[in-house]
Amino acid sequence: MDFLTLFLIYLCSVLALTALLCLCSGRKESFLARSVNRASQVLSLVIPTQLQRVTHRALHRLFHTRSCLFVVLHVALQAAVFGEYTWEVFVYCWELQFHLLLLLLPYLLLAGNLGCFLLCSRANPGTVTKSNAASLVKVYAYDGVLFQRGLVCPTCTMEKPARSKHCSVCGTCVHRFDHHCVWVNNCIGASNAGVFLLYLLSLTATAGAVAAVTAALLAQVLLLSNIMQGTYLDGQGQEHPVEIAFLVQHLFLTFPRIVFMLGFVILLTLVLGGYCSFSLYLALTNQTTNEWCKSRRFGGSPQLPSQPHDRPLVYKNIYSKGIWRNLKEIFNPPTVLERKKK
């Protein structure tokens, strides 16, 4: 099996696993969730109890408490990619006389991304407090399915506005709660959803720009070396036409760090692009991640007192007002006064 085949198998496996996680993430009692639970039950019989406790505490610390670990990892990955881009790609491209604006584009996108990152992580996501709870209750109507009037948050001891949710990580209720993002170490709610969307778009564009410039450099190197138009000799001295597998191996042997970075950035661009597309879909339909997940798992929800027991509840998104108004609401959340005017 040649090098290119192994590389394609590896890439397809990673993409298939990512797609499986995306498809199964919103399903209640999905095959993936059942498989993980069964595997954990089997491993619990083998792994010592003390090690299980340490692992559980570490996972709880990472994903259920506010921590700067993922923020540090986020910054470290960006520093590693741009350090390699500056040290290797930028220098080669400068020698090959690439246009300066093309070389500086990733840095400009990075500056915008860091600005959105700081705003998103430092901004108040829309915390519901006892002083503003009464006014926030009037912003969104209760749909009677996902959000019901009169429910009180047991932790905050106040009525929950429609589209809000208590975040166990931050310990507060968040208005128009979307999700808690460990990468920005903050909740995503009504007040910072627009900045978070810009953060995702700029991050995807940054990774795509780095990948495009790096790929252009490698293509230019191959063209200048004339290897794409010639032949090569194998270990037995036989002449063969140049194939894609040979080109990939040649690049790996000549520029191993650049090719490895390119593969990582391409994969990152695909993953970020998929998540960015999903976030855009939610914004254009005026949904949150929390609402999307709840609506997909709604089959197991209890009946409401006002609903006949023989009639199944049907979820309908009552918050969508058209593409343009939905997108405008992300960047300019409605207030009580605006709703009264309507």
C-alpha cells in the first residue's frame, strides 16, 4: 500500500468520525451514546476505582467548571501555526515574489479573529438576574413546548424567561442561551451571539487563508522544479511517469513541516467550515444550539397539562421572522420596548 493511499484512508477516517459525532450529537439515546456508555461500563470493571475517581475529577474540571486550559490551548495552536507560517511559508513566498497583500492576509484575519475572541470571552452573555428577570420575561413569548411560563430555576430561584437556560458551568441563567464554549471560556447568549458568529467566520477564514497560501507555495515549488512534467527512477533504475503519490512523497521529504501544517490546517478548515455553516443555519432560522438539540430530542418530553394526552406535542419555531430579521436579531437583540412597538 503506497503512501497516498494510507494518507487518504487516514483523512477519510477522521472526516467520517467527525461526521458521526455531528450526526449523533443531537439524538437522545443515540447509537454513539449507548456505545460510549457500554464501553465505560466495561472499562469500569477493569480500571481501578482510584484511577476512575481521578479521571472523573479531571473531566469534571475540564468540561464542567470554568477553566482557562482550552483558552491557552487555543492560543498555543494559533501561535504554533502562525510561527510555522512565518518561519517557513512567508520566507519562501517572499523569495518567490508572492504579492505582499496575499502574504499579509492571514495576519489581518488573525487580528480580527483575536479582537472577536477577546470581545466574546469578556462580554456579558446576557446573565439573568433578579433585577432584570421581570423585564427579560417579556422579551420572548413562551412557545408552550420547549419553554413554559411559570418555571422557576431551582438554583437562581427566579422565573426563567423564554429561551433562557441555567448554565451549570457559569452558575447563572443566560438569556437566549446557545451553549457554553470552552474555547472562549464563556457562555454564548443574547449579548455576545453576534460576536461569536464573527469569531467563527474569522477563524475559518484565517485557517482557509493559511491553507491557500501554503498550497500555492507548494504548487509553485513543483512547477519551478519541473517535476510534474518529467519522470523519476525507482530503486531498480526503472523509469516511471510522475504520479500524485510520488508528488506527495516528494513534498513530504522536501518540506515535511510545511506539508504537515498544510494537512492540519486543511482538516481544521473543513471542521470549522462545517460548524460555521451550522451556526449560520441557526442564525438564519433564529434558533439556538440549545433549542435545536431540545427539538430533536422532544419525543420523550412530558405532556403539558393543557394538551390532550392522546395528541402528541408538535414543536414549531415561533421565533423565526425571516432571514434578514433573524440575522439582524443576532447582532441587535430585541428589548422589551422594541417588542411593545411591534
